[in-house]
Amino acid sequence: MIFAIETSCDETSAAVVQGGKILSNIVSSQTQVHAEYGGVVPELATREHLHNLPTVVRRALDTAGVQASDLSAVAATRGPGLPNALLAGYNCGQGLAFALRVSFTGIHHHEAHLYSPWVTGAVADFDAFEPNVSLIVSGGHTILVHVRAELDHAVLGSTLDDAAGECFDKTAKLIGLPYPGGPALDRLASEGDATAYDFPRPLLREAGDDFSFAGLKTSVRYFLERHQDVLADQQRLRNLCASVQAAIVEVLVTKTVRAAKRLGVGCVTASGGVTCNSQLRRDLRVACDNAGLRLRMAERNLCTDNAAMIGILSERKILAGVAATALDSEVLPSWSL
């Protein structure tokens, strides 16, 4: 039975996992804390983690109906993420493992995302696992990965500047939408005309698998300087949101499906916070269906930062015989996948 902790950014999460089943997955969000600043403030995030961890840990154990003495291993996110935020959860995990005299595993946050699409409900189904091209798309990262086998992967491409989630959030901020901007933009876009305005699709025609969204964000800023009246017209504002969203999603979907076809895999997976976006989920499914590709998307509660995926990956590593992590190891805020 594994106890897992996640504190890489602004969610404090703890979970209990056993035999591929998620017995509990408690997530305490800090959205309201950071809303007045329009983004995550690292110092505040760390303070909130320290405040929330005792309660979240206890709730995870109580929800699973277990005692700390029942645990056989502890896992925690080692990186990447905000340095001090990572330290809060990582040191907590190390201390718990030391006190219980059980093994400890430091987990790569993005690697955990790679395997979250194989969880349905609260049960992981790795018997169905197959090689795939995986899209990890979140607030700070956009990564395309070739997963050749369990625990065997290679990064195909990543963002050269702004990630897709950053483009969503920064565009929303330019428009004046409340934090967090991405979900608010998605809601407005659902009632807009995606063909109303033509925004660039960065690197869409490039042969490589890298992404770039800084130019799209800049294009929106210049557009608003020329057409400030759009913000005063609700329908035109919805059209703007829909047009920007369509540009981001087209790039993500096209490059993901193209990589899968090039590599000859039969499966595509998607995870990360931006995978909650309604158009991305819809368009990626249609594109995979048209290309004859099987699609597995992480369920919405496992798309955002959570400890359950940390525990699931830790269990797979333990079963595969991967060595435990030293209790005196340090966090790796810039850890590459």
C-alpha cells in the first residue's frame, strides 16, 4: 500500500494506492488564494502547502480507511515544479517514510502524467497498455512523448517558449477574464464562432514535434490594440475566445496525430490540466477516429495536479524493481523528462 504526495505547484494533494486501485485522492486547491494576483505566487503556494499538508494527509488516510502503519511505501513528487513548493511535499514524504521505516520514491511529475490515461474510474488497467504517442499539456509545459513501453519513453518535442496553457491564461488575462483564465476562456469560446478571426498556428507546418505559442499570444495582443471595441461586445468577445482556442487546439491535435502516424503507433494518450479543455478533448477524439488511432485521455480529476498519479507510477516502478530514492535526496525543480 503506497502513500503519495504532490505539491509541485498550487495544489496540495495526498493519495493512497494499492494494487492499481486509488483508495483515496485528496486535492486542496489554492485557486482562491492566487486569484487576486492573477497567477501563482510561489511564496504563497509554499505557505499554503505547509498549512494544508497535515489535513490533506489525514484525510487521505481516513478516506482510504487505513492507518499510517498499514503503508508499505511512500512516494512524492521530486520535480519539476516550484522549488519551495516541491520541498514542502518531498520533505513530508521523506519524513513519513523514515518514521515508518518503509521505502521512498521520488517521482517525476510529467512521467506520472504519462500513465494517468490508463486509469479508468479509480482502477489502473495496465493489461491494456500499448505503445503510444502521449501529449502532456499543462499551464507550464507542452510535451510530446513516444512511450515505447512501460517506463520506456523518449521526448519527441516540447515548447520552445510559452506552453499552450500559458497562451490560454495570458490571452485570458489580456481579455480581462478572471483567474484561472483557461477555463473561463473555454466557457466563452463554447458560444463563439471559431472562424471569426484568423490567428496564426505556430509551427503547424514544420516537420518537427516542437511547439511555440508566444507568437500567438503576441498576435492576440496586437489584435486587441487595433480592435479594443471587441471587449465591449459580448458576442465578438466570445468569437475572439473561440478563434484563439481553435488556433491552439489545431496545433496540439495536428502535431500529436501526425507524430503517431509517423511512428506507426496505434494509440494516442493525453493528459495534463489543459486536457480538461472541451474543444481539445472533442477535436482530438475526432482526429484520432479519422486516423484510425485509439485514444485514451486522462479523466478530468486526474488531468490537474494530483497525488493519485504519483502513487500509481510509484507502484509500477516498485513492481518493475526500480531502486528506491535515497531519503537524503534533493528536489529537482528543473528535472527533464
